[in-house]
Amino acid sequence: QTYRPVRHIIFFGFIRRSLIATQHPGTRTTDIEKWKSFSESYQESTSNINLLATVLLSANVGFLAIGSVDQAGPSYWPQKLSYLSLAASMASILVGLAVRAPRFLTTHHTLRFYCMVLVLGSPFVYFFSSVLLFINAILYHWYAHSATYQAYTALLFVIPAAFCLGIYGLITEPVTDELAAPVHITEDHGQA
């Protein structure tokens, strides 16, 4: 369950595929049962992201309270990055609360469909942006204070973690009804 928000962050395509899966095949109508299932899954993911964004918001406030960050003035880059991260965390929380229970997709126009994908994916994108800005604020602060050991140690963990998450997102696919269905093998035609 903790990986589901990461999939939303990395790929708007996941939300797009999930919305497409709620449609009746070959028509432009929504299957109510599939929509309810998607809505419940989305609510859970959004609640998890809102919780994480709240923790990140607190971390930003704590970082801004550090004397060397606060006293450096508004031209200090780590302070600017932290304020941007704080704003992105707040945007993630506010949009996440607004779309936590996605409204029923009643229009099937292509532009409106992609607007819905954008809106439903935005809490995850805001959160991911907030994380990146916060990491950059800390790294730049360490660099500005010649704390190269801490900065390089952090980079040793952040770069491989980001690489692994990217690879994970590229090589895996979320479980859907089609993937979870049992596969029947026949002798003549392969899969049935």
C-alpha cells in the first residue's frame, strides 16, 4: 500500500489507465462498480499522500526555524527552496482534500477526460515536488556551510533510492482485474 502513492507520483498514466478501466468497453459510459472501486483506491492513496505531505510541511517549518537558515535572510537559497517546498506541501494537502473522493466522470470528451487525469494526479505531483525541493534545500544548506561530508553521504542514499524507484516504476504494472485473473492454458492455442 505504501508504493501506490509512488506510482501516482511517477506516472499520470496510471491514473489515466485507471479511469479508462472504469469505462464500459467500446462505449463512452462509466461502469458504476468499477468507478466505486477506483474511487476507494484513490481515496486511500490520497489520504496517505495527505499524511505524508503534512509530515513534510512540519519538517519544512522545523527547517525554517533553524537559526542559520532563518537569519541568513530572504536571499538565502535553502530558505527559498524550503518555502517553495512548504507551499507545494500545502497545495498537495488542499487539492488532495478537495479531490479525495473523486466526483463521478459524467462527460467523456477527450479534453475533459485529460483534465480529470491532471486534477486527480496533482496532489501526488505537488507532494513529489515538495520532496525534491526539501531535499535540495537541505543539500544546498549543507553545501553553503561546508558540510560536504553530510551532503555527499545524503547523496549516496538519495541517488540510488531515486534510481531504484524509477526502475521499479518502469518495470512493474499495477494489479488490475485482467492481471489478477487466472490464466488458463490450452494445448492448441496457448492461453485461453
